[in-house]
Amino acid sequence: MNKEDFSTSRLRAADSKATFSDLLRTVTLRISRRNHFLKGPVPLAWLVQAGRQSGLALHVGIWLWYRCGLTRSSKILFNAAELARVLGTSHRSVSRGLTALEAAGLISRERRPGRKTLVTLLKASENTFPIESEVPNDANSGVDQGYE
């Protein structure tokens, strides 16, 4: 982005009937067409559990969250070959990642012969993080680790 993208003259309405929400909508559409991003909230506990699985489970999980954000639903039609092309790997590796997520209880899937698999994202268990007694309660603990 350059400095001209943020000029106030560019954001002024051409006619007086345009509202701020109309302008915001056009700016948002322009940004979203260029960039791909996860629509949240994506539960951190879910990502931590997916990251603890073997192989491409985390990669597959992030892709599932991305696709769910596009469809605005927790259920999506999943094509392992499509994701394998995106990741540059085999569809078998993607299928093993999907199996690992299912075994961890993060997704459920309904296999349908001759059709795409229906995948549903499930909630992660809350036992993912250490209990509070294991977390340091020192006010300076962040400073010791280089955090401000």
C-alpha cells in the first residue's frame, strides 16, 4: 500500500447520497479480493489440539476453518485432492491429516461414495492448556521472557 491509499480525498463521497457504510463496503471488498484470511474467532484450544496431531493435521484444520469462514457454516464439503494441490502434497497425506483430526475429536465426517466428504467442525476440549496452578502468577514473568 502506498500513501495515496489513505488520502482523505479518495474517501470523500462523489455524490452527497453516499453514506459512510457504502464507502466502507467498497474498501472492504477491495481488500478481501486481494488477500485470503481466516474468519474468526478460531478457538485457540482447537488449534493447539490440531497442532499436537501428527502429519498435516494442523494444515488440514486451518484449511477447514478457512473454508468454514467462506461458507459461514460449521459444515463443509471437503475435497482432499483440492487441498493436496494447494499444499503440494498427496491426497493420502491430506486424508491422514483428516483422520487424525477425527480421532482427536475435532471434526466429524460423513463419507458419501461418489461425492465430497461432509466435514463438521466440533468444539475442542478445554483441557488443552495447563491448569492455573502451573502458570506462573508473577507480575514480572512476562518481562523475564522478553515480553512487555
